Amino acid sequence: MCVLEPTATVTNVRQQEKLKYPPHPLSTIELEKRASRYFHMSSEHTMKVAEDLYQAGFISYPRTETDCFSTRTDLHTIVREQEDHPVWGSYVQRLLDPGTRLWRNPSSGGHDDKAHPPIHPTKYSAGESRWSQDHHRLYELVVRHFLACVSQPAVGAETVVEIDIAGEQFSASGRVILAKNYLDVYCFESWGSSMIPAYVHGQQVCHLLQNHMGSLVLHFFFSYLDDGLWLFHNLCVCLMGNIFFVKLPKAI
């Protein structure tokens, strides 16, 4: 039916703000996970490098379950130590400027071993000559992670559009990043934009379906059932411009 009646009617347009929050303060387990994910470092090697940095006075004690800072911790002083860094110093200056409203007290991960604070930088370094590449990487991770913790979340605007084609309902969504905030310093994470044209409720779009390799596409997939059978499904997708609209299930 969609192929025979290729006119789409916009039935709903929803817009809402979306936030991507910075990570919690850094615990040992999280340090190991992130060093593995970002640098392919083993847990054993990560802790060896972290211990070196700790013994040299560049980071706090690296063996801690705590992922929340005490209210007594002078976070601004720790941040100010990095103000002259050639790479992230400009971000630190923005962070310390009240006019930017970039500062945010760090969230709590809910764990406190009562013995040691979360892992954080304790001394400035633009890179020591005797450090290996992994020492540079891990120090940078600790610093950037800490700066991210005291920064505002990234802000995006999400638009969800629903259309009707011959009685069938389809939906697509897009997102625009309005403010990167902590993502400006935490280069290990990203939050991509996916633009979507501006639609209004009731708008009709003709010539929706074209013959270019079939703009109405059926995507098939399987799922494995507990009784050992394979269940066959289909997911209907239509293409309007370069935006894919996914068919919505009908209400029962």
C-alpha cells in the first residue's frame, strides 16, 4: 500500500532537550576499564603505570573504590593547578571563569571506601621526559576525567517526527548538539549529531518513494527462541530524502 500511495503526512513533531552527563569521579575499577577501552592496556599494566605516577606525586592513590568527592575537597585548587597546561589549559580557564557557567559540582557514583578519594591529578605536568607513552596517556586520562567531572553535561536538542503513509506509521529522529561542555575536554567520548529537516504537523510530502534501489525497504532479521527455533521478523523502513523512517508497531 505504501508503494501505491507514496504521499506522507506528518502526524507528530516532538522536540525536547537531551543531556549527556560527564562520568562519575574515577575509581580503580573504572580506571582499569577505561585504560583498556581507550589504550588497550591490561589491568596489571595500568596499575603499574598508575603506581609510578602516584609515587612521583602526579596523581592521588590509585587503589580506591571511592567515586564521589568529599564536600571538604578543594576542587578549584586541583583544577587551577592545570591552568597553564599547553593542551587543556584554555579549557581550565573557561572552567574557572564564573561567567561561562561551565563549572558543575561532580556527581556521586555512590561508592565511598572511607579511606581514599577518587583518583585525581595532584601535580601539574606537561609531560616528563622519562615517561613512557603509557605514562603520558594515563596521566592525561586522569586529568581529563577529573576536569570532565566538574563540568556541565553536553546539551542537545532532539526532534522526533512521525509520518503516516497509507495508514502505516513511521518515525525518525535527529539530534543537534547545542553545547559540548565537558566533551570539549573529554576527548575519549563523543556524541554525534544527526540532522533532520524541519517538518510541521499536517505537512504532506509527495513523491516519497522513488525507484532508486527501492526507497521502501524490508529489513529481515532472526531471533533465537528458547525452544531452539528461529523466529523470522521483518522491519519496514522508508526513505524520505536521506532520512530513514522506521515503521511503528500498531497499537493492540
